[in-house]
Amino acid sequence: MSKDYYEILGVGKNASADEIKKAYRKKAHQHHPDKGGDSDKFKEVNEAYQVLGDPQKRSQYDQFGSAGMGGMGNGGAGFGGQGFGFDPSNFQSAGFGGLGDIFEDLFSQAFSTVQAEVQISPAQAVIGDEIEVKLGNEKLTIKIPAGAQDGMTLRFPGKGNATRRGRGDLHIIIRIKAPSRLSHEEKELYQQLLDLEKGKGHKKGWFGL
């Protein structure tokens, strides 16, 4: 069944490209799922603009209707058919949401999250500590919980990259680094700790705590 894309966007068949773009922005805003709109109507609006927003496709549609659009008139299933490739730039050029906005939201979410690693000593992991790290121009005090394990992730909301939807999260991954060189006193302390663990039956040592 042929769809009337002009009716979907609420414009006349002689509408200018600018009028079609403005109508699309209005309808897309109205039916955007993130704003409580109807997702099916939102798809229909995007489908209509995909055709009417492109001079070549619009001319083809005016001659043959949506049935001649390579399946585009059936929920957009033919975006890849008969030379009518899917072009997200059409949605971006409208200056509003559409699929371009959805793609941007997904990328924003991905790039807003910052992940970093900090190295701590075995003593800091067992006892806990507060350390200061510098991320860019910002200094952040991190509280290492007692009994921290290697690979533990600490989350700091609102400390990630800034996007148009706000700042993302910062994920700090804890890495426990065993010292490669020890003083005589330090060796004695670790030996005492090892002896205590053996006495308690801790075969895995402090990593198993």
C-alpha cells in the first residue's frame, strides 16, 4: 500500500525543501520516543523525510509513489534496495533528533565515560588509604577501601567527559603492585605477615584475603 509522505509530514506537494525540513523537525520532535512519542509514527516521519528530503528520491516518489521506492514505503525495509542507500546525514541535516540524534546519544554515552588505572601497594590494599590522582587539570582524592582487590573498579559519577547531556562517569581500576625492591626492615615485616598467614592456614597468602 502506497504511503502519502506529504500527508505524513503535513505539507503540500508543492512544498519547498525548507518547508519540508521544518515540517520534519516539528513532527520528529512531536513523535520522538525519548519524549514520550509514538515510535511507529516517528519511524514513519523519518521514512517520509528520507524520501522528500532528497531531490532525486522525491522526484522518483512523485512519479511512482512509495511502491516504487524499492520497499521504502514498507517500514523502510528497502533502504538498501534500488540504489536508495540509507544515509544518516539526511537526518543530521534536518537539524533535529531523528536517527542522527539517536546515534549521537549512543556515541555521547560511550565517549562520556572515562576509565583510568591507579597502582597501589599491597599495604594500601589491605589497610585502605586515600590517594590523590590528577586527571587533566582536575585533582581527585580517591578512597581505597580496606581489603581492595586487584581489578576492583571504583565509580565516580559526573567526573567523566562532558557531553551535551552532561558529564559521564569516571571508572578507576585498582591495580595492586608488589614491590620489586625491599629494604631489610620491609622484608622482615613481610616475613612476619607471611608467618602469620601460614599460622592461620592462609595458603593463598594476602591475595586470598
